[in-house]
Amino acid sequence: MASDKRIEDLQILLTKRAQAKLGGGEKRIKAQHDKGKLLARERIYLLLDPGTFEEMDEFVTHRSHDFGLEKQIILGDGVVTGSGRIDGRLVFVFSQDFTVFGGSLSEAHAEKICKVMDMAEKLGAPVIGLNDSGGARIQEGVVSLGGYADIFLRNTLMSGVIPQISAIMGPCAGGAVYSPAITDFIFMIKKKSHMFVTGPSVVKTVTHEEVTFEDLGGAVTHSTKSGVTHFACDDEKQCLQYIRKLVTYIPQNWKEKTPVKHNMDDPERAEEELNTIIPADNTRPYDMKKIIRLVVDMEEIQVGEYEIEIEKDAKKKAKKNGKDGDKGKDNGKEPTMESSFFETQELFAPNIITGFARLDGISVGVIANQPSKMAGVLDIDASVKGARFVRFCDAFNIPLVVFEDVPGFMPGTFQEWRGIIKQGAKLLYAFAEATVPKLTVITRKAYGGAYDVMNSKHIRADYNVAWPGAEIAVMGPNGAAEIIFKKEIDSAKDPKKALADKVEEFKKKFANPYAAAARGYIDDVIEPSETRAKLIRALWMLQTKEQSNPKKRHGNIPL
Ligand code: HXC
């Protein structure tokens, strides 16, 4: 009986597809799983809404004939690419397959990545890269380096056009690190992913330092010491769920407005606790994150895998605190609520807080000084962390909400010799050039140059308010009195008393918000409990804000 060509054709397709899904083969798949790592497609399925992944270029192969590569043709060539949805919104994704030549980047592999990036740009959607690669495909030589450069160029040109997110799921070394470095957010996984320009053996040869992979370029190192990564996740699943969460706060591209994700939290909710949250003694620390969480939206946690993870966390925390952390969960009907505050770079420069949140559903970028860490002083790391976050928000139309309690910039040779002048200027530049809606709440101190820098009215902030105990001044009362009344204090019969009197005099005049309010440098002095309602009203008022900077090729931020 004659065979049916149509059935044969179909069978060829199905066989090829099955072959492509096998990547580098059963042995290497097992090796990947044995390392506690997921496969490229498994990661994509966890990242995207179920059933939404559309793969492309599954049949692409390399074109190399050197070092026996012509005998090792693997469909897909070590990277899975395509599009899908997160929370119903379009994203593009590439996921390197370590089972195929260690996920190394060949000419064809690079072309596949460039193709999804080009699609993402054309359609104005975020691009998410899941990196797990031994770097340049050594057998292909310079062709592979060219492929990297093609990606770097796109990373750069698309910066500020579409959001770019990188997850490092395995090794990422050599020049390959520069693609994630240009993207907006980097996720790493503890003990599973590593990023470095040169590995431990090269380090030993060149600098004679002995260092482990983890210490040199692990997730903890890059989230605490270098600030290269924004998130250090416990495992791959958590990493992919955090990416899903991040995406809900950011627009699809630079033309889109900040997302509004409605929730049930009352926009007029007053928080009496805020009225007494600042210690009576103005030298005492407090946790600014508590203030942020009381002000921003509480919302239902996401449905799906993410919910499962968070529920576990909430239960663990509740158990630890000896109270029921997940309200209403007992009957299994009411939703579990959590704060919408989603912190970025939590472990790096903790004296400044950055993260996303929602206010009446409107996505905002929060930047806050943290008085419980180094008194919230601005040092080099805090300035750079804050500046990059502000610029991301401004690039993507995300309003900025600042909670300010800052004693100034960090003094000392360590900071000066490493350029606190130039680095601090980055934060100033970022706030000054930003044209998105800009809101500031001064909770306590706003001293010196840091007052100007932290989203002051003078650099075009739109809505600036202070709490009644705020001190807006050139410096703290003690330092000020010691300088301007030095002669009087020194010549007084009782210098100690004279100093105390002068400190009191200075406090009365400047250690309050009313000198600034009298000049319109702040728009209002508000009751702390009404902060949420005031910010939300201001945000809605500012929805139609339009502002632009002078025409130029580009500015010259102090790098
Ligand atoms: C081709 C590679 C490869 C590469 C790994 N493989 N890296 N093939 N080019 N760059 C292959 C291995 O031969 C092996 O093939 C398989 O991938 C898995 O590798 P293993 O070594 O068995 O895995 P593991 O022990 O987990 O070690 C992973 C690794 C190691 C740490 C990444 O493979 C490694 O050090 N690779 C070389 C890294 C490197 O020097 N890359 C070039 C960097 S320079 P089989 O057939 O056995 O499964 C660079 C420049 C970029 O990237 C510049 C951009 C501007």
C-alpha cells in the first residue's frame, strides 16, 4: 500500500520537535537535573502564564565545521526562544540550554537571541533572558564574539525603550556578563549561579588571591558587596516567580503609562500608628520600611505558583511571631493579603531603600532613606543604587515617591577618595532630570545638600510635604550652633549651658518644617496618618503631567 506523504510529513515534524525538546540528550538532561537545575523549557513554563509559550526557531542549527562540530548538530542550538504572557501581558523570552554545548553562544544561538530582542522592540514588550552558559562557543572563535557584540548593541539601544530583565541560572562568565549588566534587573540564585569577568583560577594566577566561585561571584556576593544583582533568590522557582511579580509593576515599554492594577484597599485609609512612629528623641533610629508598608496598598497575593510560595513564607513568619500572619486564610475563602511593596536590591546599601509599590493601584517607584541603617546617610553605594532606580522609573513613566529622613552625605577619606562627589552627583542628576510625577514626604531630617538631592521642590518635584516634626535645615542643631555661635560659646562663663541655649534657639528657628513651608519649598505640612490619602490624591492629580527637558543629543551624567 502506498504511503500517505501527508502523514509522513507530519511524522517528520513531530519527530524533529521531539528531538529538539531533548536538547543535548538524556544523559545531559539527567546531569542538569542532578545538579538541582531545571531545563531551559521547564524554566520558561514556570515563568509564563500556563499554555502561553509560543516557541520559535526550534529548528535552527549551528553552521560550524570545525573541531568535529559538523557531527554534532543539535536542533535549537542551545537556546530556546519565543514569546508568552505574564499576568496576561506579552513578553519575549530566551532561555539558554546548558545541555547543548554547555549553553555556549554560537553564531546561530546569538542570532536567535537577537531575533527575539528585535521582536520585543518592534512590539514594545519586555524581554527576559534566562542565562545558563559556558560563554562563547569556543569552537566558533571570533564568530561567537561577534554574536555577543550583536546582543550588547541591542541591550544598549533598547535600554529605556523596553524593560530588559536577566536571570542568571548557572554560569555567566567573561564578557558574557556585560549583557545582563546593561539590562534593567538581574536575578541570581544562591549557590547555583555565578557571574565574574574571570574565574577563581585566573584570579589566583593574576592576583594570587584564593577565592571560591561562590565568594567571587555568587548571588550573595553580588547582592551585598558589588550590587550587581537586584535579587538573590533561594531557588529557580522563587526566581521565576519574582520575575513574574516584578513585571506586574512595570509598563510594557517607554510609551506606556505606569500600570494600574486595581485592588480593594481604601485610598483614604488613615494610619494612626504613623502619628507616633518617629521616636521622640530625634537621634533614635526607626524602620522606614514599616512606614512604607503602612502607606502603600495592601493587595491580594498573585494566583498560582507564586501564591503557594508566599503563603508558605507568611505561615512560617506567622508561626515565628506567634500570631496569625495570613488573615482570613482559615476558612479558605477570604484572600490572603500582603503589602504591595516589592523591594529591589534589599541587601545592598541598605541605608537607602528602593522598590516598587502600588498606591490605589497605581504602580510607583519608592526611594527612601533608612534611618535604621547608618542613620540613612547617603554614601557612594546608596547614591548609585538610588540613581539607577530613579532612572529606570523615569525611563518607564513610573512615578517616584520619596520618603526622606537624611542627615546628609557620608564624610571621610574612604568616601572622598572613591568619589562621593561624583557618585552623589549621580543621584542628584537622576532626580533632577526625571520628568515623571515626583512626590516627597519628609518624615524627619532633611539636612544639607541631601535635602536638595532627595527630590526637592527646587529640582522639579511636584508634591512635597513634611510631617510636623520634620527638620529642614543646613545641618543638625548641634553642629550648627557650634559653628555659628563658636565665639559666644567659648567666651561664656558656662560654655555647656551656652551651647545648650544656642542649640535650642537654632531648633526653634530651623528644626521644623515651617521655615521651608513659609517659602513654598514644601507644599504642606501634613498629619502623618493622612500620608496615604494625600499621596494618592496627588498621584491622581498628576496623571496628566507633561514635562520635557531641553533638546540635546544626550546628557552627560557624572559616571
Ligand atoms: C563550547 C562548552 C563551553 C564553551 C562548556 N562547554 N563550555 N562548549 N564552548 N564555552 C561544554 C563542555 O565541553 C561540556 O560538553 C558541556 O559543555 C558541559 O560542560 P562541563 O564542563 O562538563 O560542565 P560543568 O562542569 O558544569 O562546568 C561548566 C563551566 C565549564 C564552568 C561553564 O564548562 C567551563 O569552564 N567552560 C568554559 C568556560 C569558558 O572559559 N568560556 C569562554 C569564556 S570567554 P560535553 O560534550 O562534555 O557535554 C567568553 C568570552 C565572551 O565567554 C566574550 C563576550 C564579549
